[in-house]
Amino acid sequence: MLNKDIQINFAHQQWAHCETGVLSGLLSYHGLNISEALCFGIGSGLFFGYFPFIKVHGLPLITFRSSPGAIFKRVTRRLGIIVESRKFSNRETAMEALDRVLDQGIPVGLRTGMFWLPYFPSHFRFHFNAHNLIVFGREGSDYRISDPVLDEPVLCSRRDLSRARFAEGLLAPKGTMYYVAGIPTQVNLKQAILMGIREVCLTMLTPTIPLVGIWAIDHLADKIRAWPKRLGYDKSKLYLGHMIRMQEEIGTGGGGFRLIYAAFLQDASEVLTDKHLHDLSGKMTLIGDRWREFALHGARICKGRDNVENSYDILSDILHDCGHMEKEVLREIRKATS
């Protein structure tokens, strides 16, 4: 099956986030031009969760977006898109299945372990097993990759791609591959946007458990204030560094996701002809900036550049502010779309 090159006329584009970028890219290839921001909003991507009992490298899970794969499933379901998706237990079987779809001229989405992708510089690699990318061709035993975080397509060897597809650990991808198998002649974009907005408002403002949404942001803010006394300064820096890494490096992060949602509100305002949503987009941008202020201040503490005695109190206040701002804006969004 590797005796011929496969070239698919796929237009690579750099995106803000891997899952929404891959989704937008695959849909655009099949003629449904939906922006990454619309994908994020329709897929109810905006989220916050603090799960101290779930450990990531021994530290509590803090997440700023819905679970990996959830955005893709919601968008395709709400727009009526047919998707073929498979997982595998055998590496060679998984690579043969990828080859068969590529031979049909269809670009394929993969979920991979980012650490094992050699085209990333070593100092940028970390163990994150929910990194999405698109394979859109083959040159001998190398695969043409459209990675959403890169500005140009790259080549990846069969051996390395196979290894990344079967990375072990938390969120192990298990060879996951997926591709668009059918697009409806018409999609109800307005209805999909409203469904996406309403789920975010429900989850963030009235969660079924107190570990998600605005309540979780305020709860973590209170915890941060107590970290130095409860954990000691060295361990507090470890926890804080972990939170900033989850926020800013793994999957775009807290501030980045808020900025994508701001762009979604702009796009949604045009589709729904609702100027108020456009105005709320500006407020959501300010929230994203505030989250970035939290990350900047926290990074200074971790690097020993901030010796202010009440540094963690300042962090707590910023985080409470983020929660308050999100609550107010989401209430306005809910009112505008009810």
C-alpha cells in the first residue's frame, strides 16, 4: 500500500486550538466553511473544572475547556455531519486503516501523543495525549501532516506517527482516527449556535456538580489564597506552575479559550443578526485578558521575580475577578439568546 505517493489537495491553515482547527479544516475541505470560532462555540467548548481528586502527574486536574473530543461530537451532531471514527488495539492495523482512507483521497484526523511527534522541538514537547492533527497525503513511508499549531505542513515518518498514535498514559489515544463521511445539503447554523450557547450557560452558571463552572473558579481562588500556609512556598509554586501550564500551554488555555469564545460571539452576532452579542464579545475579550494577567503574575512568582508578601492573595483576587466577570457576561448572553 506504500508503493505510491498520495497527494490530497488540502489547504493547511494555522489555528488557535488543535481540535477546533482540525474540525474547521476537515469541514472546509468538504465544502462547509465554518470558522474555528464557530466550531468552538457550537461545540460548547467554554468550560472550567477543578478536580482535585483526579491527578495529572501527581497534581490536581484543572481544565478550561470541555473534555477532548466533546467539541467535535457536539458540532457534528448539531450540524448533522456524518463522521467515521475508529480506535485500534494494533499499531499496524491502525496504520493500514489510515492508508486505505488516504488512498480514497480523504484527509484524516488523528488524535496523538504530542510528546512523540518529532517535528516539534524537544523543548516544546510534553506528555499530552489529546493533540489532534490532519493527515492529508503520503510520500513513500512519510505522511504529510497539517498540524494546527504550525504555520506550514510537515512530514512525519510512519514509525513516529504510529508511536504518537499509541502513546500511553492519561487520555491514551489508542490509534484514534476520524474523517468526514457525509455533509448535509443544508445545515441549521442558527439553531446549532443557540444550542451551543445554551449548554455553556447551563454548565457554567448552574452546574450539576460544584466542581465545574463559576463555582469552581471561586472555589479554586479561595484554595490558592491558602496554598502558602497549607502547602509551603515550594509546593505552592509547583501547584501554581502546574495550573499555568494547564492554562497557557495545554490546549490553548484559559485566556486563549475565552478569546476564541469572544470571536465566536462576533461570528454568532452576524449569523443571528444580534448586535448585543457583538458587544458582549468585547467583554469576553476583557475576560481573556484578565486570565492572561493571572498567568503572567503567577509566572513571575514561579520564577522568583515577585517577592510581594501577599502575592497569592493578589492571584486569588484576580481569579475571583475572572469568575465574577464570566458570570456577569454569561448571564447577559443567556438573556440575549433566551
